[in-house]
Amino acid sequence: MKHLSPKEAWTWLQAEQARREAAGLEGPLFVDVRMEIESLYVGRPPGVENIPWYEYPDLTPDPERFAAAVTAEAGDKERPVLLICRSGKRTLDAGQALEAAGFSEVAHVVHGFEGDLNEAFKRSSINGWRHDGLPWEQM
């Protein structure tokens, strides 16, 4: 699994999209593994597909269900997949599940969308997608 900073991930997404389009292939699949409510209300990168690693009320990961849902969305396990979550922790387990399911190219966004907590227990102030000023949208 590739570990990409938010800025590296954004650059990789754009380059991979252009490279695959030139080859007549579908671009990389960008997956937000947060719960749907997190993705909608906190914000998310544009063009991301929400496939939760776990969902309320169970809050229990189901790696096989997750891999099956990503497989259905990707259409091909050779299609590159980039994962993002709140802080970059859930994507590690989710990425391992995809690799175990046979995906050949999996990457995740280190620090995720909101990044690490600061000394006041607030996110988006140290690192992360939003902190780095990358494109995002909110419901």
C-alpha cells in the first residue's frame, strides 16, 4: 500500500487520471471510508465515492463486505484505489482488506481529511486534506 500525504495524493489522482484516460481506461477510484454522515456533514473531496469501512449503529468493520462493495464500484481489481478517512487510521485496515481481496494498487491519504488532533483536541489545524487547502465540498 502506498502512503501519500494529502498533497501527494491530490497530485497522484490528477496524474493517474490523465495517464489512464490517455490509455482509454477509467480513472482511479477515490474512496471515502468514513461513515456517510461524516462524509456529508464534515466535508469531503470532490469526486470521492463513499464506501464506509463501518457504519452506525454497529461500528464494526466487515472487511469482506467492504472489499465486495469496492470491487463492485471499481469494476476491476487492477483499477487503482485511493482511500481517505478522517485521520488516516481506518484507511490502513481498509487498504489491507483490499489488498487481501486481490486489489493490485491501493494507496491511502496519510492524515486523512481532518488530520491529527492538536493540543486542544481539534482537527484540521496540524495536517490533513482540509488543512492543506485541497479542494473539498460540504453538504
